[in-house]
Amino acid sequence: MTFHMAKRALFKLSLTFFALIIAFLTPESGFPSSGKSDLVFSNKPTKEFHKTISQVSSDNSKIVNFLKSYQVIFVRGIFTDLYGGLSERIKALGGPIPEGFGNPFYHEIKWLKSQGINTIKARINTEESPSFNGDIVAELVEESNRPVILISHSKGGNDTLFGLLQNPRIYPKIAGWLTLQAPLYGSPLFDCLVGCPFTDLGLGLGIDLVGGNFEGLQEMKTHLLTKLHKERAHDIKKITREIPTVSLGSQFKNPNIFLTALTPPKNKSAFEALNRFILISGGGPNDGMTPIKSACLKGSDCVFLKDLDHGNLSVNLSPFRAYKKEFRRNTILSLLEMLKKRILLKD
């Protein structure tokens, strides 16, 4: 590496850390107080969700019985294999951690199976490219002897979208798709993950070492996803026309850094720093990984929730703010109840 290259890399690294400092000093992230922003959280599907969750929380038997006729496939997000697998290995060795700790959707999948619902995790490499993982998702759909309901989270939503675009033959076998907090149109965080100097030097090598594909993750860049949605708009419209789809986007707000320092971890999000980084990078209101504007697939019915970070639906991240298993389960079942109505209307 020449002196000029090293100097340039150091300059970029300095700018990145400067942006992080500014992000931490940002008073608050989230929507401004305006009538327009309030409409986002009071759109028709969101109102339907709030009505549905009160019903499902008291009686989930209808949605449970409905799901027994389907194969449910969870397509989980980036790094899930890494920290989920690590959690399982530590527990297997007798480590002092709770069952399922740090393992996204562990308890939800276990509970669905206990109810007699055919439920599996997609056997993808979560650090691989969306195009590579998408074909694996398509293979799982084809292997199923039942109609499939896809539940994707985070980058798993991008993996699923690529799989659908690359394999339109599987549409008839998919009953519905629930996509949760996916950066379908990009995220400043992923842009930095595959483009900031410190990730190029360290994280890229780390991802490749654990069997991922750092180069393949370039497909997650915002400008490439924007191009994809523009060029494949007709095909994406066909997906939402033929496959009932419900999208979920969320956001949470942070106090300024001085109040944060006085706030106990249990009242703070584990994604606070990432939330601030996305905000200062121009991503707008977000859940700590995905800008809320990026989570709603055009043509789907979109639910928008407040005070929900990127991990709250999938995992307990104690000692940071976390929700009980029952809340996570009821939220997902309520979204599936909404999806059920759309599946029955299509049929």
C-alpha cells in the first residue's frame, strides 16, 4: 500500500468516525411531529394490525389451525448463522446462557412446531449474497409437499425477493409472504458494511473466513437495489399480484447522548448507535438496521410500528430493552392472521 493510499484510507476512516460522533450528539431520531408522519402509523393495514393483535392475544386458535395446512419457512437475516450458531454451541457445552439466547426466532419456531405446524429455517448462509441465497429459498419451496408461507426478516427479505425474481416458477406453490424489517430498497448501514474503509480492511475478511461472501454482499448496496427495483418493477408487481404479501417496517426514537448516558440499558435499544448512524447518513427514521421507508415492498400491504428496534421481534437482547416471548409471538401471529385474510381472498 502506497503512502498516498494509506493517507486516503485514513482520511475516509476519520470522516466515518466523525459522522458517528455527530450521530451520537443528534438530539433525537424519529419522525418529526407532523400530520403527514402521523398518517404513516395510522394507515389502513396498521389500524388492522392493532385490531388484530388484541384478538389474537386472547385467542390464537384460528390462525394456528389455519397454519397447520402449510409449510412455514423462516428466512433469517445477516449474521444469524454466526451468533445464532455460537449461542447454540455455548449452550450445548453447558454454558450459562438461557435457551435460545441470541438466536433469532428460536422460540417462535419452537412454539410453532409444538402446535403441530410444519416449520423450518431456510438452510441458507446468512452472510452470502441475496442472489445465491434466493435460489436456495426457491429450492426449499419446490421441495415442499405443501403450499408455503414465507416469513423473512432483515436481509432475509432481500434473499427472498431475489429468489422470487430469479425463480418465477415457484409462485404457485407460495401461499403468502410476510416480510419483516427488510432493507428492500437499501440501508446506509449496509452501504457502509460493504463500502466503508474499516469494513473493507477487517469485516470483509471476517465474513469470508466464516464462509460468507463479502463481495456478494455488494448486491445490498442502495444504488444497486434502486436499480433493481426500477428495472424489475413489472416483475415485482407480478410478485405482489400473485403472492399475498404483508410488509412490516418499524422505528424507534433516541434521547440525546447526555440523557442516554443516564438511562439504564433495559430502557435503551441495543441498536441505538446504528439508529443514529443511519439517521445522520440520511436514511431517516429507522429500526437500527432498516430505514422505515425501505421496509415496505411496493404493492404489498404495509404495517408500520413505533418503538420497535431491529431485534425486538426476533430475539431477546437483554440487558438492553427487550420484549417477552409472548409479545413477539403474538405480533407475528397477528401479521400472519392479516396474511391469512389475503390468502383466503385470493383463493
